[in-house]
Amino acid sequence: MTTAVEIDDLSFAYPGADRPALERVSLMVPAGESVALLGASGAGKTTLLALLDGRLLAWRGRASVLGAPIDPDHPPSRDRRADSGFIFQEFALVERSTVLRNVLNGRLGRMPPLRAVLGAPTPSDLEVARAALDDCGISDLADRRVDSLSGGQRQRVAIARCLAQEPRLILADEPVSNLDPARAAEILTLLTGVAGARGATVLFSSHQPDLARRFAQRIVGMRGGRIVFDVPVAELNEDATADLYRDGVSVSDVGLRAVT
């Protein structure tokens, strides 16, 4: 079985923190699966995704992404980063630029360095970007500025930008937390559907059990920086889910914003 993510005995603490943000985490995600990290704010979900994205260093343990080990002391190479796409909770778009230009930013890791610096996409890059827009149902928005869009439209742009990167692994940090329930279901339907059609693996975080059940094949419950259960959706236990949200926040992911 091919694995997209493999983690063994991984721990990480933010500088100055009195408790680790991740503690002895082990996880295996087979290629092609859709897996949800479920837990309250501060459970360690964002930290784990950022670490897999190569944005955190000085952790302990072993981890590999798409078959390649991650180095805890050095960020991944440019070539390796292109194979993993990240969808941010706050969209992370260039607000005053057009939708098409934002989606083309997803191609930068696939361009030769000089072309990327100059922002000079090839006809092939444009073709890939427009295909991503089409997959996300926003081809008609290509020339609109991002700051004129609704929250749901912006998240579609963020997904299209990720797809334009042609990733084999998609990491999504609370991708629908800013949306109402109907829009949230719409976006997760889109994300998991296009990923499945492209054969990509999806690992997304959520604090909403109902959405996690609907759009993931497996649920990984996190609390206090640890994995407390890892089960197929059909085996998800209501009591175990409720336990994730007891006693409030114990480990803060807020530190991530200060170091990245």
C-alpha cells in the first residue's frame, strides 16, 4: 500500500511554551484517502498540518510525505514542496489581484525559478490554471478582483490555486470554518470531489464532527496535542467525539501564527 503521510512518535513544542503542541503523534494516511483531523481549537491540528507542509522545524520523531522523509532541521526543497498543496483557513489570497492571477500563483512552484520570479506563465501554465478554475466552477470570475468576492467564492479561488499546483497531497486547515453550513458542505463537496477525480490525498482539519463524517473516510481525533482515536467513519463513537471537546483548550495553536 502506498502511503501519502507517515508519522512515527512525533513531538513538537513552540519556543517558550510550557507544554508540547504535539506529543508522540503517530499516523499513517494511505494515498488517495480523505482523512479528517477532528478536535477543538488548540488540539494540535493546525500545528500538525503546518509541520507536514514543511513550515515548522526543530521537532522530534520521524515523518515522511509522499514517500520522502521530512528533515526536522531544514525546510523541504522547492521540487518537493510543489507536490503538496496547502489551503488556508483565511484564504491567503492577493486581495487586489484578479482571480486568474491568484490561481496562477499555484503554478509558481512548477515553473523554472527565473520564470517564477518574473511571473511569466507559459501557455501550458495558463491552460492548467483555467482548468482549475473550471473544476471549481469559477471560470466566469477569472477577471474579477478577489476583494470583490464572497467568502465562498474566495475559498473556491483558494482551492483552484491549490489544484493549479497539481499536488499529490492536499493539506487543508479548517477550510470551511468561516462559511455558513450550506456553503461549508458545498466547499467540502468540491474539495473532496476534485481531489478524488485527480487521485490526490486530502488531509483536512475540522472542529465540526458532522462535516468530518460526511466528507472523510477516516476520522483522526486530536486532543491536547495527541491522537486519541483513529477510526473509519462508520466506527466513529459519539462518546469519544464528545470527549474531544471537554475541558476547553489545553494546547494552543495560536503560537503558529507568531512563528510562520
